[in-house]
Amino acid sequence: MHHKKSSRSPSDLDGKTEMTITEFTKFLFTFDTNKDGCISRDELRQAVRDNGGWFATWKANRGMKSADANSNGFIDKEEIPKLAAFAEKELNIMIVSY
């Protein structure tokens, strides 16, 4: 995870943290405190908070609702792309492919 310098002006990036989907997944799973291979609502809230996000509880709830396709209360690896789409809209993250 990093702020990538590019040929675009800083306003084009809007200060977003750029990462690949692999980096995003690795970042998320650093918050998998019980190592069950899924991200819980509380773990997602901590990820939002550690990324400098305001309203972490609200955003974690919205992210969970947006990405938890099977409604089991957890984000698993198959649901990461949906969470990445939410993160791009709401969490100041830009998913890139280098």
C-alpha cells in the first residue's frame, strides 16, 4: 500500500491510496485477528480506522452490507472484489493494476 507518484497531477488522484487487488487483500487480512480466513465486521472496522477513515463503524457496516454476498456476516476471499469496489467509492482507496 502506498501513495504512488504518477504523471497525473495530485488532484487527479485526490490523495487516494493506490494498491493492487493483491495488496488490498493482504492489507485486509492483516486485520484477520483470529486467522479464520474471513474478515468480520469488527475486523473491517479496524481496517477502516487504521486507514484513517472517519465514521469507521458506519463505513464497516456499509462495506459489509455491500460485499457480503452470502449474508453470513463475514467477508471471505471470494467477496474481496465487491469490498474493493466499495473501498474505491467510500474509503479513499484506488485499486490499480501495475
